[in-house]
Amino acid sequence: MYPKLDIYIDKIIHNAQYLRQECQKVGVELTVVTKVIRAMPEIVIPLRDAGVTSFGDSRMINIKRLRQSGIENPLYLIRIPMLSEVPSILEYADFVFVSELETLKRIVHTSGKKNTAVLFMIDVGDIREGVWFEQADRDLEQALKIAGPRLIGLGTNLGCFGGVLPDENNMRMLCEFGARYGLPTLSGGNSAALLLIEEGTLPEQINHYRVGEAVFLGTDVTRNRAVPGTDLDTFLLRAEIVELQTKPSVPVGEIGQDAFGRKPEFEDKGLRQKAIIAVGEQDIIASGLRPLDPKIIVLHASSDHTILDVTDSDQAYRVGDFLSFRLSYGALLRAMTSEYIFKNIVV
Ligand SMILES: *Cc1c(COP(=O)(O)O)cnc(C)c1O
């Protein structure tokens, strides 16, 4: 069944165990963030069995699925909650990150099975979630009054929206707030913050990381690098060639917008050998496909077709051949979400 996503579970386990050890050495607990794999139990259960102690996800539906597949470990909801999901949080999640006092009140004043603990998010520069650091004192005083001992710590997120890189300075800011309000758990980082551990510049008060990308792909997209010690061949997409023809590199006719409202640009390289593979925007992000054959160029995709330039390849491809790709974080997210990609755990 194609397109197929081969999932190399042993390599994912290696990455999780390795990163867990590296974090442990500096007193940081690693929570594996499962959103990119949609908390697929066939991946999460082996990770638990291999020693991962806690998991985080952005979606309650994934957290619920983890519980229902027998995961009893601590679970973190890492996306700031919708008010409408508070009852579900109190049934399934052990920890939740919040940035709104209104949400905190709702959590504290709703009764549920669990006494879900709260971490308050502080925005130290990335302009995504969290109370902006210049206003944080006001909200933290209030938050402590509202939540009392259920407020156990602080979190921050970097490198996601603004692309701001975690560094010693923005991490110290989190530590200062933690010290001022006596909040012991400081959740400082994601994959982008692993570099601080490698370099030995992470302030020692930071004691929790939430890591997805480096576990599942071995990469850190914010610095465009492979994380040392991890394995990159964790997922490989296999797609089938359905057309292989020689065509011009520039279309003929007046050019409007493509199927997604984009205006494609073309470089005239004359006639080229083009392959169409049966996978498209519904399943992947074309710019996030990294062909294992380094001489293949990924050109563009529409909903169901991805166009490749295979002219320079040393292989004599034929219709019906399968091509393999590593995936970027965004492409993996979409591939895991696409119902049209067959997921194959390789053991
Ligand atoms: C996705 C996410 C993470 C994990 O980030 P990676 O870059 O995949 O390690 C951590 N924290 C929050 C709040 C997130 O949304």
C-alpha cells in the first residue's frame, strides 16, 4: 500500500533514551511531545517500555487516546487550553500550561477526577503564548492567589512563532520569575533549547524540557541542524512514480495562480525529465521532502501530485518505481495526519 510511511521504532527509541540521559545529566526531566505522531500508541507504548517517564501533547483527543491505550504515566497538555476542554483536562491530564487567569480560574473551580497541576506560561520574546514578561509580575501574583499550591511552575516556549532562539538570557528570565514566586518546576525548552545543554550554558534552575522534533526526527529546525547523538533515519516516506516524461521547465501559456493561490516561479533549464509521484499537498509539504537520491530536485506539489526533476539522477527510473524521502517536521506532521498514507512500523 502506497504512499507508505516506514517508521523505524528502534531509532526513535534510541533518540528518546539518548536525549533523556543527556537531560538527566544536568537535572532536566524530559517529557516526550507526541503531537507530530498524533500520539500513535504503536509508537508511544514502546517509548514508555524503553523508559520514557512522561508525555506531552497539544490535543486533548491525543491525550485521551494515550490514556485509553493504557499509558498511566504523567501526561502534559502543552497547548494552552480551550475553556471548553477544561472538563476533559481534569479527567485525563496531570499537568497543563496556561497563560490566562480566566482559564486558570476555570480549572481551579471545576471539579474533576484529577487534581491537574498548572504551569504558567511566560512569553520571554517569541510572541507566541504566555504573558509578556514585562507584565508577568501582575499576572503571577494573581495566579498564585487563584491556584495556590496547584500552581507548581512556569513554562516558556521559544523558536516557534517568532523564531527567537533559546539562550542563557531568556532562560534566566524564567529562573528569576521562578525564584521570585517560589515556583520550583521550570519548563524551559523544546528541541531548540537542547543546544544549551550541549554547550553547558543552561541555568541550573531549569529542570524540565518538552521535546518532540529531536526525538522523532533528530533535527532542530530553528538552527537548521542535526542534534548530535541522534539518528535521522526515523521515518521514510515511500511514494510511487506514476508518470515519467520529458517536459519543458517553464509552462506554456499565461501564468495565473496555482491550485493553492500561489504564484509559482520557474527557471528555464530547457527540457527536463520529470517524475510525478502519487502523493501531494494533502499528505506532505513539498518543500519538506528530502529525497534519499540527492540528485532529485523536488519542484512543486498540488493536492495529489508532486513533481520531481530527475534529469540529473544516476538512476534510470521507471514508472512504478518507489522513491524514498526523509521528512521535515512540517512534512511529517502532515504525513502522520493524512489518512491516505499507510503507516508501517518497521521492527
Ligand atoms: C510542540 C511544542 C513543544 C515541542 O517542540 P519540539 O520543537 O517539537 O521539540 C514543546 N512545547 C510546546 C508548547 C509545543 O507546542
